[in-house]
Amino acid sequence: MTPQTTLSDAIESTIASLPQHMQDWVRKEADLCKPDSVEIITGKADQIIRLENELETSGAYTRLDEDVYGKRCFYARSDKNDVARVEERTVICTEDPVDAGPLNFWANPEEMHGKLDKLFDGTMKGRTMYVVPFVTNPADSQFATAGVQLTDSANVVCNLYRMSNLQDGWRILEKQARFPRITHSYGTLSKEDRWITHFPKELYCRTINSDYGGNALGPKKIFGLRLVGIQALENSQKKSQPDEDVGIELVEHMALFGIDYGDRRVQFGAAFPSMCGKTNIATGVAEGPMAQYKVFTLGDDIIGGATKKGDGRLYVNNIEAGMFGVTRGMSDFANKMLMEALRNPKPEVQDCEGGPIFTNQVLVDNNGSKRVWWSESGEDFPQGDGITTYNWLGEQIDASAEEKDQKNARVTMPIRNVPNLDSDYSNSDGVPLDVALIGGRSSKLHPLISRARSWNEAVYHALCQFSEPTAAAVGQKPRYDPMANRPFIAFNVSDYAQKWLDIPKKTPKPPAVFSVNWFRRDDDGNFIWDGFGANYRVLDAAVRQLDGKDAWLETPIGLVPKPEHIDISGLKYTTTNEQLAEILVPNKEALKSEVANREGWLNELENGLETGSEGRGAPKKLPQAIWDEHEAFKKRVEEYTA
Ligand code: OXD
Ligand code: MN
């Protein structure tokens, strides 16, 4: 029976045209949010084009020069208080706080629903509620999951269209009885009442008062990484032997790319924290001695997959169809293939998914031709006759202005425009993951690259991956960031550690794991390693080590290459031989304090955070194997630094 609502006939008849199994939910949400109208997003480009035009007419979007960027490329500015993820408002709602664990903010589901019901009540008055299908993983992947996001933001719809395989959504949803549900409203953009909430048991998320991608694009972090992460945990816990098919087993915050050596391809997953080079490494170009080898792109943020029956390796896909990249620092030097995608958009992609949507860069008006500029792009600040420039706040500025582009300014673009996108990107089986790189941002301690002596040691180091703050989330401090996934592990971190420890039992040929750190600094604070294209030289050293060609040296933090294993001839910024030798080994002083720091960190995982634990979930015991590895690390450090 249709529940009693006060919805208009027009809204009722729109809802009645949805697949039967989702009507009650949409009706209930519409009844609470009270939109003026409900519109179903069909997946066809013409409807999105209409929304883009409406956003342009309202002034929310500025159309950029078609001759420069191709069709349907836009510029938007966000509210100045809504430019990044907000971790302290990101909440996992479970009956038992242990299920959320000590790193997540936690709430009782009923209480959180009560609070949200008040905030969502009438939040869409005067607005349209869009019903948007999405698919995580390429639509024909065996791991594809379709879901529905309700949103009152046409901007979010246009972003989802470029990112989330929206065109295929309804086809899959028709057949999928249980579907993930996300309700989003940009509300009033109030910082105080901003919530990004997850109800794993209900496969439901509610997010309000933000229009920023990481808080508002459901299929990305909210569902794609967090809730599918829980499914992957449950599936892998169920799995008793490698050839058992349990569905998706692994979701990680990893870029996916490969190096094509001509006679062989090696696929890498790169788990680096936000703004630590995932997009760069996935879309860069190898240089120097590696220039002859092609780097191919598969994804830049999230992977999902499982062990392949009879093969024993992990096969993964990029779960997204687009990129939500940071523009500051985007350049031919850092990620040439992204720049090529912007310079040479493919007409068939612009006609379908659309062109890039830039947010919060400098807007440049050159005699009516509108384009964008961002810092560290390799291009001088635009000036001259007929050129007017506006910062991300909309103020007219010149080159001397302090405030230009926002440091977390983003571009959303369909991945199909990236010229070195590999055809296996949409392979329904995924691609084998040969190497997992786990990285952080560590100015003193971590070597350029290291490889643990055993799987358990690798998991221990990854759990203790250290990273310094970036602008991708509000108010970050230096912290340990397990597998670069700390903001996105939506369950107890002890279970996450156990899941990683168990990988070889379920995946007989797991990827080789290396730790990397491109960010060592000298005493004046300058980066020592060239980074960017030079990083592929480091990966080549990893491949040689895997092939048994080079014998690496023992250090407490793992095996590390000797200086002669990394060819540094012709580097652009000339890391010297001496500097290379320095960053190839862990810094001894930093190592000494690291033992105590790690001990403190593991104790926090087991007993709760020492500071800021209020409002978080509850801890539980860490697997003993992690403590055993810690003891072994402690001993090695004592010997090394004696
Ligand atoms: C992202 C992030 O936007 O990790 O991908 O913050
Ligand atoms: Mn990310």
C-alpha cells in the first residue's frame, strides 16, 4: 500500500515511474525534504546539457572557451566554507561502537537519524530533488554495484554524470533488488550542521550542508570507498579458500596504472593519502632512462576487485569513470596526460559525459574568452591588454594578489579523455594487481622506497604509514594513515589489519608491497627527490628487485636499493648522488623516535586515541601479528642505531 504523504500529484506520478522496489524510499525522502519537484535523471546527455545550461543561466557555472577546452567545460566557485572534506563531521552509525572503531566518529543510528530528520525536514523546499542512478566499477564488471543518490544539487548531478557510470545505472538497478541509497542536500551549507553519515546495515548514507565532492558525491568516498569497503570486509571474512567466489573482496584508496615494457606489463596500485601524488603517478610520463616505456592510466583514486578463480592473483578495476583532481600543481611536468586530456578533449566524450568542470581556480577573461589558471601550472599568471583575472572568491586580482586559486581547487573530468587510458580500464574481469605501493608524506624518516621482508612486516609498516597534512581535508595534523586509507575505513581498524594479514590465505599470489616516500626534505625544508616523472625510475628499481636482478640492503624499515640501483642521470632538478644515498635509507635520528611513536600509535588503535577520542567508536585488540612485527622492528632499530 502506498504510504500516506502530502506530495503533489506531479511528484507522485514521477515517483510511480521508478522501478517498483525503490518507490517507497524515494516517496519517504521526498515527503521529508519537501522539494517542489522530483526529476529522474535518465542517463541521457540532453538532460544533463539542460541542467548545465540552467546552472549557467543562474550564474553558478561560467562556460569556458570552447576553442580551448572543447564543448561543455565550466567553471564554478564554491562557498568559501565548503572547500574540502570534513572528517570530524563524517560519522559511521552502527549499533555497536566497536564496529566503527577508534578512528571513526560514531553515532547510534537511531539518534543520528533523529538529528538528520530535523535537518532534512523541508531542506529541498523551492528546489528539485534529482533521482540519480550510479554504478561503482565499470558497468559490466562482475563487481559493479548500482545505487541511487537523491540530491537537490544540479552541480552534483553534473559531476556525477562525469564520474559515476550514470548512463548504465537504470539498466543494472532494474535487476538489483537491494540497492545502496544516498540522500544529499546542500541545505544551507552551514558548517555547524554539516554531516556526512553512513548507516552500513541499511546500505544508506545521508549527507547534508556541503556541495564539495568528497562530502557530496555519494559513489566516490561515501558509498564507493566506505560502504563497499565494509562489503569487501564481510565478503573476505566469509571466504574460506582461494577459489571461493564471494564477490568484491578488496576496496582501497589506490590509483591504478601500469608500465608497459613492450614484452610485459606491470600493474601498480598506489595507496597515497589525498594530495600525495596518486593522480600524478597514474597520469605522468616516464622520462630519462625510462622514457621508452609507456605509462598507462587505469584510475586515480579508488580500486575494487577480488581474487581470480584458478589464477590466485587480485584482479581490480577503477571503481570510477572520472577524475576529481586537484589542479594546483597540475602541469606538463607533473601529469602530462591530464594536461593532454584538457588540451585535446575527444569530441565524442564532450558530447556524452561532457567536458571538465573546474572549481575554485582563477578565472581569466581574455577579451571575452574565458579560461582558468592555477598555481604551479608552469604558466605565468595571465596579464596584459584585455585580460581580467578573478580569484576563487570572485574578487578581481592581479599577479601580486595573495589569494589566487584555492589550494584544494578541483577539476572533475571524464577519464575517457585521458589519452593513455588503457583499454583494460573497463575490462569486466579487472586487471591483475602486480605491485601495491603504499606511500605517505614524510620529510625525515621514510626512505624513497623499501620492501618488507615478509607479508606481515609489510602490513605492519603500512598500518604505521606516516603522513603530513594536506589541504584535502579541513584541519589535518601529521598522523599515521593506515594504507593511506584512514579517512575511508568505515569499520574497526583492527579488522582492517586482520583483513590485510589474511590476504595471502585468500589470494595465493598477492601483489608485492613496497613503501614509497617522494617527500624527504633537507634542513632548509626543500624537497630532495625530483619526484614526478623520476618516480618511474624508482618503480623500475622495484621491478628489478622483484625479478631478482638487484639485491637490496637490509634496514629496520625493510630492504632498500643501493644508489646504483636507481639511475639518476639527467634528472630535471638534479638530486645528487649524495642526496640519493641519504634518502635511500631511513634517517637514524627519526628512526629512534619512531619506535616509541609507533608504540603509542598501536596502543591508540587498541585502546582509543589519546586526544580527540570523544565521539569516536570503540577500539578492540589488534592482531598479535602486528605486535610481533612491532617487537621485531624495535629490535632491528636498536641494533641499527646502536
Ligand atoms: C579525494 C580525497 O578527493 O582523497 O580523492 O580527498
Ligand atoms: Mn582520494
